[in-house]
Amino acid sequence: MAEPSFLATPRGKITLTLLCAIAFLDFIDASIVNVALPAIRSDLDFSVQDLQWVPSGYLLTYGGFMLLGGRLADLLGRRRVVVGGTVLFSLSSVVGGFAQSPGMLIGARLAQGAGAALMLPGTLSILTTMFKEGGDRNKALGVWGGVAGGASAAGVLLGGLLTDGPGWRWVMLVNVPVCVLVLIGMFVLVEGDRRSARLANFDFLGTALVTGGMLLLVFTLVKAPEVGWGTARTIGGLAGAVVLLLAFLVNEQRGRNPLLPLSIFRIRGLAAADVAMLVAVAGIGSMFFFLSLYMVNVLGYSPLKTGSAYLPLCAGVAVAAGITAQLLTRVGTRPLIIAGLLLGGGGVYLLSRIPVDGSYLTDLLPGLLISSVGLGMAFVAITTAANANVPSDRAGLAAALLNASQQLGGALGLAIFSALATSRTNAMIADRRPMPEALTSGFARALLASSLFLVAAAIVAIRAANSRGEAQDLPATAPVPEPVPTK
């Protein structure tokens, strides 16, 4: 006899809403500050060099602590870690909203990223363990994928509304009432889980190595366009990150209680799904960044108008995510990932043909609509494939790997494509071309490269699992020593 559908119950629907609200908070805060940056610079007297750390500070700690957050959720209890991360996220939002200096705001953004890194992996692992049935899980992941895919665009829209309305400080303060509701919902709807490890058994060396390596890697990628890819600082930073991450892998192979049991990569298709996500986010995240710059700096759009331009994309992502969730059981994840990424790549390619005197209806809207369909399909299908056949005691870790791939992809994409755009723009300025033409040419080159990354992600996805949302099974791997349970 089939188990009753949890998602069909009022409690199931409210629980899914709660979990997606947490994801929305984390995803949207990566982009909500972008259109507020000019107002922040003017109000707090930021230098141009330091201003980049308002968005990049969040990205740095979000990506750097993601793996730690996922493993802590598995070992110490998912609800406990999510609640702790939400409290940190809320308090840092208050500090950022009332910041009186650049250092205070940047510190708040760093703390926000760390809080988000604790919240997101545990939240996704709660979702994948609470909604176990094939149909329920597909629908839940469909909603999650729609939230993930549309949050960046929604962040630009909401950031524009708040900046043009009550002011830039509300891009931070708006988080607080949502966090309060999230905390109430977590205690009412999600059962607490016991710790599965003593603190003495925790892999502190592995934690230090991977967190240090990820922080150094993301920091170096963020700074590379500014200081130069060929400088000793960039080369040394990348080399240092590689050394730390290689040392981490050696430690994990030898440790009795590893932070990252490497046997998780024996789960069929998991690594391919994570790499596909990394490459795809490098491309699609850059699309939002460069299109927003084009609309503001070339077309002269206001923050509100720039945000509103993404409304059709948000709607397209939501519709495509819902349809994809229904198709998963019939088609499987792999064809949907590949089709979605190729559609997304085609849409971004159309956007790479933007002219100096571009029109929204003819030059932006078609590409945005095509990209939205591809984005909605790909995010849902990749998320499902990356969590397929992951046992419950590895759910937090699998979620962390997927989301760390997203953050690293975002940093990598901006680093590479910003260098391409800047190089092209500077060359045209040297040829005495008008600034709008030079900027547009640089943005177009970056968008073209972004479209190629999405095609590359589709090629990687050929190796992803072709899951139809079946119930999770234990992977066929050798057993990994587990931490001694608490008594």
C-alpha cells in the first residue's frame, strides 16, 4: 500500500513554504544589494575599490563555509544548525541595516554569508528527507528549483523597489521579520534531531583545511579582475588554495571520521551534477550581473526599472520549474538538464547581441524569456540529480556540495567574465570609441562567453544521473567509519 502524500496535507504545504522561504532568503541576498550600490557608496562614503566587498563579502563566506555547514547539519542536527544560522543571518542583517561605516557594513555582509552557509545545506537536506515519496519529492524539488532559479532576478527587482522607496538600508532590514517567522516555523513544523557525534570526534583539521582553501580560492577569484590574473598575488592565492584543498583530500582519505567522506562521490552522477551546476551558475549568474550594468550604465534605467525588467524572467522560471517537476518521472533528469542548459545558452547568446541603443522589447525580452525556461528546467533537474540515491545521513553533505558548487561557480564566472569585459572595454576606449559603445561591447563579449559556459555545462551533464525521483537508496559504496554516537 502506497504511503499517503505528505505534500498533500496542509502541514506538508506549509513546511515546503517554510523551507523555500529560507532558500529564498539566502539566494536573494547574493543579488539584492547590487542595484543599491550607488546609494550605499554615496551614504557611507565608500571608495570604488571597497564597494565591491558589499556583494563579494557575502559570496566569500557563503561559499567558504558551505561544506562545513552541510556536515554540521548531518552531525549536530539539521534543525539545530539551521536555527543557529538563521539567528546569525538575522543579527547581521540588523547590524548591516544600521551600519554607519564601510567596515561595519562589510563585516555584516561577511557574517550574513556565514549564516547563510549554515542555513542552506541543512534546509535542503530537511526537504529531501521529509518528502521521501517520488511524486512528493519531485514537486518539492520543483518548487525549490524555481525559487533558486528566480531568486537572483527577484533580488534585483526587490533591491530596486527598496532602494527607490524606503532606502538602501531596507535591503538588509527586510530580512529580519522573515527570519523571525522562519524561526517560529522551524520549531513548530520541523522535528528536532539528535546529535550523531561527540565534538571530540569532529574533523577539526579537515574543517580548517577546506574552509581555509575555499575562502582563499573565492577571495582570489573575486580580487583577480582588479589586481590582474598574471600577478604574483593572484597566482600565489590560487596556488595556496590548491595546496590547502589537496591537503584536505589527503586528510579525508586518512581520517577515521572525515568531514567529507570521499565515498559520497561513488554515488552515480553526483559529481557530474555538481560540476554542471558550477559551470552553469558561472554563466547564468554573470548574465544577471552584466545585463544589469548594461541597463543602468548604457540604457539609463533606474534601479526600479532595472529590477522590473526581470519580471518576465521570474515568471518564466516559475512556470518552467513547475512543468519540469511533472516531467521528471516520465523523462528523467538528464535530458531535462541538457535541454534546459542548451535553452539557457541560446537565450544568453541572443542577449549577447545587445546594441548601444537597445530596446527592451526587441533586444532583451526574447533572450530573457528563453533563458528563463532553460533556467527553470535546469535548476530543478540538477537539484534532483544531485540528491538522487543519497542516504539520509549524507543529505546535508550532498546539499552542501551542490550549493558550494553554485557559490564557487558564481565567483569563478564573475572573475573570468569581468576580465573579458574590462579588457574589451579598455581596448575600445583606447581606440577613442564612445563610452556607451565601449561598455556595450565589453558586456556583449562577457555574455557570449557566458552562453558558451552553459553549453559546456550541458556537455558535463551527459554524465549526470538520470533519476526519475525514485525513493532514495543507499549507495553501493564501501562503508565509511562514522563518528561515535552520543549517549
